Amino acid sequence: MIRNHEIDYKIFGEELQYVEVELDPGETAVAEPGAFMMMDDGISMQTIFGDGSQQQDTSLMGKLFSAGKRMLVGENLFMTAFTNTSQGKKHVSFASPYTGKIVPLDLYNLGGKIIAQKDAFLCAAKGVSIGIEFQRRLGTGLFGGEGFIMEKIEGDGMAFLHAGGFVQEKELMPGETLKIDTGCIVGFSGSVDYDIQFIGGIKNSIFGGEGLFFAVLRGPGKVWIQSLPISRLASRILAYGTYKRKEEGSILGRFGNMLDGDGY
């Protein structure tokens, strides 16, 4: 069996992180377009159609199908491969696109499969397969929102996800259940059962401000949780940008903002 490329790595930074991948001669890392930050001389870049994994069908229709699956999960049709073509060790770095953390995943020790949010993938060792994971249940399919079509990352090498805010890793015991906002899920191991439940209650539905549904994760397995989904951050920025603040034409001005809890 052909194993994925075995790459070493180091993560730098606290809230705006980047990951430095060490490549031995002939080793390759693949990444989303736009994730590249910097690299040593002696590394070649090549744009590839699909994910470049061993699992990918090399026929034209197979490549089109693989690329189409990536479009469904919100990823680019193409990926960029970075190969060490020199004689010594070289380094290439990839940066997270927004404030948060980079989550390293050793797929070999995680059962070979991770289910992740459709925009969470950052980079991986060549040979890791990135596809789609349709949820089986009707309720999940109709109401899952961010959790309906998720990303399936398979292989036995290293893969890296990015998440917003603080990231918490939880180990669920067999039968243990966690209820969570769908947007706060970064990913979970393939052994975790996933479903969507209705919150219930007319007051919760109308006035709760948390949406009508939440995700239910049931162990055993690992779950990675983000405190600030990019969708939540974007909606707050949009609301702030379109809201007319009190000092703009208000007779209360700055004092009105203080009464409203906005500080100075």
C-alpha cells in the first residue's frame, strides 16, 4: 500500500498562525490556492486538478468528478502542489486566512478519516484525499445548514485545518453526546455520529437568537470546536458596517454610545 508523504511541521504564532512544513527531497505538500505564504529556494510549484491523491481516478471523467465534489464543499477546482526538487530539506509555509488557530491532524492515528466544515481545509501531505461527506439523515440534509455537505479528509498523512477564535479538542466516550451550534464545528473523527435536532419552543425559535437547529455529536471519537465561526464574525461586521451609530447625527453623540454599552 502506498502511504501519503510523511511531512514534518511547526506552527508559529498565537492568533494569526501559519504552519511551516518541512519537505525531504521528493516530498510534496498540497494546499488551497491563496494559502501559500513563503518557501525556500529549491521547491517547485505546480497547479493540479483535484487533490492529487492516490484515490483520485486519473481518467478525465474521474478528474472532473473529483473537482466537482470540491466545488460542492466550497473549495477551488485546483490545488497547488509544492515539491522539494533539491537534495536537502526545504521548508514551505501556509497561513490561516483569518484570526484563529491551525489544527494539525495525524490521519494515521485518527482512523484515517476526518469530517470537517466545508471551508476548513488549509493544506496536507500529498496523497491525502479531500472529498465530500453527505449526511445520511433527512433531518440533517434539510436543516443542517453549515453541516449538511461537509468535507471528508482521508489518508494516513498529515492534514491541517484552520478555525476561528479559540479551538477546543474534546474526546467523546462511547454514547456520550454533545449539542453544539453547527457553525462551531471544525471537524470530528469518522467514528463520531452526527445529526441535527430542532431546538423546540416558540420563544426559543423566535427570540433565542441561536437559530432553529443545533448539531448533535455522539461518541466515540474526537471533536474539534471553534469559538468564532467565520460566518458569525462576518455577520457581525456586516451589521456593524450598515448600522448608523449614535454619534453620527445624534444629539446624544458619544454619551448615547456609552448608554448603549458601546464604550468610548
